[in-house]
Amino acid sequence: MKRIIAVFLTVILFCTFIPENRTYSESNKELDKIDFKDLTPKEVFKKANEDMKNLYGLDNYYPTSTKKGSLNVELIQEQINEAIQKPEEFKGFDIVYGTSHGTLITYNGKQMHRYSGYNRDGDDVSTRGFPWDAGWSGRKINDLPMINNPWAKGKVVEGDFDLFPKNFNDQQLPDKLWEYIPCRNFEEQIITALNAEYAKITYSKFMYENKNSEYANWKVYEEGKAPQVDG
């Protein structure tokens, strides 16, 4: 659930900047102008805050540090370097704080922790590329139950995005945001994100130590399908 919501929010938060498979803006004409060699962690951080201001009207949304630690500029630089080497595989930038933590494994010859750090609110942020080390039951993502209207009061922990998108901090959403959601259909955006992230992908890509290998060739998501709604 958290992963899927994060994917959806990334669609909105970084649609003016990050050419990744979690960015789904057809109106983004700036992508061809980006030269990753010219980017720095400082510029990425600045642009992330500019997007929050332009799309949500929130000033200085991302601080330079939280109670969990300072902004992980090393991770951003690592992702810049990866984008320079393989721009076609670029997955975007993670704004995280503190250090990597959690279970330490070796996967595809590389040591990695389960979490790369913490988000602005102190929640764990999954390390990109971390496998499904607990295995898989074979239940597709679109068969998982989701919360209907998670922004509605009482459905999730209240915060800045209460009642989003109908009401956001008692103010109108900036017009800039709707440029990237012209149909104003959020479910469609979620499905687009899921298609780009998981469509045609089999469990073998996420498998760890051959756990549940009998499902290796099973697709983890049925293209174009919305997750089930619970409540």
C-alpha cells in the first residue's frame, strides 16, 4: 500500500522535473533539456521544493534535516551518477534523511539495507531495487485491497493532505497541478503509474534466494487493472 501510494505521489510531486517511470506528465517538455552531468544534489533539492510550491502552494516543504538526520545528499549524487551512465534506466531522485538501515543483504553482488533512510515525516523509505525477500504469495498487485478515498477524514493519519484533492489546507490547488492531470482522474493516474512500474514484469525480477520460485514467471500485476477498493 505505502509503495503504491508513494508511486502515485511521485507522479504529482516531481512531474515537472524527474523523467522517471513514476512520472506521467505528457505536458513535460523540459525533460529533453536536462543534462544530468550538470545536476548537483543541491539543485535537485531546490527543484523538489519548487515543485511543492508550484503544485501545492507549500513553501519549503522539504527541510535540510529532520529529527532522523540530514538530507542524504550522497544518495542523490549516486542517483545522478546512475542517470549519467544509463539515462534510459533513470528512476528519479529520492529525498530521504538519515542513513540506510534495516536488514542487510547481498543481492546481485551488491550489499544493501532494506531502507535507504527516512522521509520528511520520519517513515522508513524502501531502498530502490531491494528484492521481495519475504517471498510472494502469487497474489497480484491489482488484487490487493486498497483504502477507498484515503484522503477522507478518519481513513488515514491526518496531515497536510487531508481531504486531498477536494480540499487541501483550506485552499484551492494551484492551476499548475492540473496541467499534469488534465482529466482530473486520479485513478487513471494510479493505473498509469502501475502500468509503467509493473506491467509485463514477472516475479523473477523481485525474487530473492529463489523463494517461491514456482511463481517466477508469473506476472505481478495485470496491466490496466485498478487495485480492489476496501470500504
